[in-house]
Amino acid sequence: MKRKRVGVLISGRGSNMAALVEAACDPAYPAEIVCVVSNRPEAAGLEFAQSQNITTHVIDQKNYSSRESFDIALNEYLQSQNLDLIACAGFMRIMTPLLLEPWAGKMINIHPSLLPLYKGIHTHERALADGAKVHGCSVHYVTADLDGGPVIAKAEVPVLAGDTRETLSARVLVEEHKLYPKALAMVATTKFNPNSSSFRRKPESV
Ligand code: GRF
């Protein structure tokens, strides 16, 4: 089995990246983590990746005046690493087609809600405000539709009486760390057609 070459994109803590790195330590895992890239030099996850002898690279967003110029630089770096797949793990940027199109069908993300519920930010607060009884996380393909690409796998957690953002997010995070390695393994062993209709961009509204 040839393991898929994966780059991980982070912006901060990097606990999901660490879960992927740990899973990929098993030689039987179908993917290897080749590099970890951050848009912020202070991202705490970089230190963990370095401690695991994984190549890290920073493309500091402060040095780019437009989304497009940043995405060109990031895409150039990712292409230079001969990657098969990209895993976004707390990568806090909206991407332009300059990054999305070259990686269509090859880029996945983990989101802390049961998609299609609660796309965007503050997912735990919104679930609590709605009185949701069940919450969780999803791994999905990245498309131009923010948090709206095809879902690969989900994991549920109960919302308990007295939950706060902190207790609920911690319960979800435990599941994220199990779900993401499983979902990446699924993607790494699946042939996927990026030209399928789910990847065509929605027409702009007029
Ligand atoms: C996670 O909750 C992930 O679902 C979301 O951002 C958070 C990142 O956490 N996209 P970490 O950096 O992986 O610890």
C-alpha cells in the first residue's frame, strides 16, 4: 500500500492535527503527514509538529494584502510538497478559488457541529442557545460553500443539563480526535471524483 501524502493546515492549538499525526504513526495507517502549514507564526501546534520531526511551514497572513495573494503562496507551497490530500484542522481562513480549485476533492476539514447545522463560528454557543439535545462534529470536503461541502463522517455527543460552551466543546473535541483520523483514512482509501456535481460551484446570486 502506498500511503497518501497529506499536508495539514492549522491556525492555532492544533489538537486535531496532533490526532492525525498520532494515527499516522501506525505504519498500517493509509496516510502520512508530510507537512504542517500555519497562516500564523504563533500557532501553538507548530511546536508539536516540530517535536514529531514533521516539516512545518509558516505563510504569515500579515505579509499578504489580499486573500488571493495569500492563496497563491499557500497553493505554491502545497504543490511543492507533492501532496495527495490536504486536511484543514482549525485553519481559520476563507479560501478563494485559487486554492479551492486545485485541491477540489482532495481537501477536507473538521467542523465542530453536526453539519448542515451550525455552519460558521460559535457552534457550541448556538447549539446551547437552541436547546439542542444532541451536538457533535463533522468531517467534510472543502468547497466554495463555507462548511457546506459533502459530509464524509459525523460523530454525535449528548448535550447535558448545565452544559456550558466549555464543557460542551470539550466533549465534542474528544470525538473530533477520534473522528478525524477515521475520516482521513476513509478518504485516503477512496477513489473520489472531483468532477462530480457536488463540487461544481453554486452560481453567484444575482
Ligand atoms: C476544532 O474544534 C475544529 O473542529 C475547528 O476548530 C477547532 C480547532 O482546534 N475547526 P484544534 O486547533 O484542532 O485544537
